Amino acid sequence: MDKITGKQLAVKQKIHSCQLDGKGGMLPLNDKTEVTPERPGWLHFDYQQEGSLAWLKSTQLLPESFKEALSGESCRPRVSRQADGTLIILRSINLNSDSLPDPLVTMRIYITDSLILSTRHRPIYAVDEVVNELKKNTGPTHTGDWLVEVLDYLTDQASSFIDDIHGRVIDLEDGLLDRNVPPRGEMSLIRKQLIVLRRHLSPQRDVFSRLASERLPWMTNEDRHRMQDIADRLGRGLDDLDATISRTAVLVDEINALIAESMNRRTYTMSLMAMLFLPATFLTGLFGVNLGGIPGGNKEGAFALFCLCLLAVGGGIVLWLKRSKWL
């Protein structure tokens, strides 16, 4: 790639724009800036902003085939190489206020030994963490180091999110022991998030492993070892994710069994009530016919005697149900 100057990196609508000073800090970009492998440049912007999108379409700093990917045309994690540049598409945990029901946001990166272009639409807090490190002069020193730092934060956030969902599932299990059924839709939301995480984080682990194994010129051996550690950590998170998905399946079965048991209990109670009142209903219907010759129709106290008979019949049925262990 030809020499890159700060004038070529002038984007009006940018989120972050700096040059790594090679010592863990950053320098501002200006027209006289010259980016090199020792002091690479970094642009981070929202691809849906008109100024950023216009610059992305007109710049000659990256291949045409990568421009569409950086402008939001692809979201599945992958890594592609062309010439001396590498395109990396990653998924990050959505920590914004609209994180439900979509738990992931997309980050796209084009990286060479002297240039980093990263795009997103919704905020990605891993990038903010790297910027804070650069402000403290404890950040990355070269492009490979920058990539490892970003992926490290992305993996930490994913692991924390998986642990949070696992904790929610455990709380639901404890609630079921007390016969507390979760609100309708809560289990569906959890399972949807787990499935989305599994679908996108699994290929992302493959991306990390490929970055660790390929001999990219802008990554040192230390960067590759750290990258492999990150891939292994994400793999352990995916194992926890699979275990949580299995637990939710068992949890759904337990919820269905608890609801069915509750319905059976109510049906059983209503059947016993019908058995108790059926003889009384028969007797009241029989003595309530409007015909002559009803026994006790002209005698005082006949109604009270009839009520006592109904109580006796009801009491006898209750005793029979208890002896039969139906109650």
C-alpha cells in the first residue's frame, strides 16, 4: 500500500480518530500526519452517517469488495484477506438500553500493518475501553495489539452476559421448587437470546482461532498466543451456553408438568364437589316438583327436617371419600 497521510483519513462524521504512538498512547490526526506500521492510524465511525458512508465509498485505501461489508451488508462473523488487508466481522454484546430482545450488535474491521478502519451503528463498549486505555497511555502499541485488546474486551462481555443468563435460569429453577411459574414469555425470551448467541458466537470462535493460526504480518507471536487464549476462553463460554440451553429445555418441561399438575388438581377438586352435590341436587329437584302428594308438604318443620337430611347425606359422602382416600 502507498504512503497514507492524515489528509486521506479526514472523515467529517467520525466517532474516534487517532494515531497510535507506539508507546501505548495516541496522537491526533491532522493533514500532516503520516501513518506507519510503527505509528498506525485508526478511524472508527458509524457507517449509517452520510458523511462517513460517502468517505467509505470514495476512499481508495481499501478494496471495493470490502466497502460493502464495512457499510453494513454483512453481519455473520468471518475473516477475509485480500492483498495486505484483512476484513474481520465480529458480534458484540448489546449493552445499550435497547438490548432486548436482540442481544448482539455488529462490528466490522479492516486492518493492515499501518491502518485500522472500524465501523458500527450501535455503540460498542469494547472500543470505548480501548480508547480509555490509550488516553491513559496503557493501550495497544500496534495494529495486532489493538485487535487483541478489542477482542479481549468483546469476549469478556460475552462471558459476563452468558453468566448473567445462566444466573437467571438458576433463579427460575429455584422459583419452580417453590412452585412459582415464571411470567409468560420470559422463558421464550431467554431461549431466543441463547439461540442467537450460540448461532453467532460459535463462528466467532472460529474467527479467533483462524487469526491465531494464520501468519498475519502485523501480528506478533505474542499476539497470536493471546488470540488463542481468547478463542479458548470463548470456547468455554460456548460450552456454558450449551449447558444453559439444555437446562432451559428441562426447565420448560418442568413448567409444563407443573401447569398440568395444577390443572389436574383443579379438575379433581371440581369432580369431588360435583360428587358431593349430585345427591343433594337430585333430592332438591325431586321434592321441588310442583305436584300434589309431596311428603311433608303441609307439615310444619318439614323443610328443616329436609335440610338435616341433606346435611346427613353430604356428611356421609364426605366420610366415604375420606375412607376411600379421595380426600
